[in-house]
Amino acid sequence: MSNHTKRIIEDLQMEDPWRVFKIMAEFVDGFEELGQIGKAVSIFGSARIPVGHKYYQMAEKTAYLLAKEGYAIITGGGPSIMEAGNKGAMEAHGNSIGLNIDLPFEQKSNQYVKLLINFHYFFCRKVMFVKYAKAFVIFPGGFGTLDELFESLTLIQTKRMDRFPVILVGSSYWKGMIEWLHNTVAKERNIEEEDIAIFKVVDKPEDVVKIIKKFYGKKRKKK
């Protein structure tokens, strides 16, 4: 029996009131560790895209440029796009943060993480991604990436959090999803067309930085 399986069994056997304390501990640890990092950007994407792939290189450059602008970079702490984000931050001498999750295949943190925080519960980890981020940058990925994307869009759409930049990188990858949102979801009136405008789509790391700077530049002027 693997260590991960043992931990699942122990968690299931734990009485609900005691599980609450474990959840609270994850929140407290996250708040304490991240409370002083200042402005940050969360970068999401696949754990399967190989080193050297164009999206890996784009994620690395994006993180580098953002770190040079003074943003801490937060990723899931794992391989592929997450590794690229942490690598770019470290190369720019920025703050490189990894929020690692306990998975059946024992995801290990990448070597470019400066501050590592481990989580057992996905929802605790997701709160940390949102709470300390000034923007979400979404690279091509799978279910986990889509989960983070649509949760952020839902929170903004329902006004449970202030609007902030949500940027998808790789127009060819996201094209089918965006067409489906327009032609099916919005057409059936399950969302409004204006909801699709919550996010932007770009193909260059430089454009990610421009969108974030423009957004917060306008916000400062309004004040």
C-alpha cells in the first residue's frame, strides 16, 4: 500500500470535527507563509508539456518578465508549465512560490521553487492561488487548469471577488473552447456574451505584461 493510499484511508477514517482542524491548519500555514509576499501572479498550465516546448518557453519568459516588474510568481510547484513559471521567476531573481498538492503519483516540487507549501486539500490550495494573486495567467492544460480557469471566471462573474486580469496564452489551443462558449453556452443564454470578455487571449509573453500593467494603471488613475 502506497503512502498516499494510507493517507487517504486515514483521512476518511478521521471524524469530521477533527478533519476541520486539519483544514484550518492548511489555511493558517498558507496565510502565514504568503501574507508577506506582496503583489503576485498565479501561473497555471499542464504538468505534461515537455521542457523545450513552445508553451514551456513562453511560460518561462512570461514569469521572467513579470518577476522583473516586481511580481512574485505562484505556481502549482510541479513539472512542465509550473516548472517553467518558477524557473523564469528565479532567473529574474524574483520570488518563486510553489503550492504543491498531495497526489497519488506523489508529485514532487520542481527545483526552481524558492518557497514551497504543501497541501492535502485542493480547495485550500485554490484559495491561496486566488487570495494573493493580482492576475491569473493560464497556459494550455487539462482538467486541473480548466478547473482553476472556470473557478476564477465564476468568482468574477458572480462578483464574489473583484475583477482582475485573467489571461489565456495560446489562441490556437483555446480557440475551440472560446467558440463553444460563444456558439453554444452564450447562445443558449447560460452565460452572457459580456461574461466571455472577463478573460483575454494572447500569444506573446510581452502581451501578458502589457494587459496587467494597463489594468492596474487604469485602476490607479480612478483612485
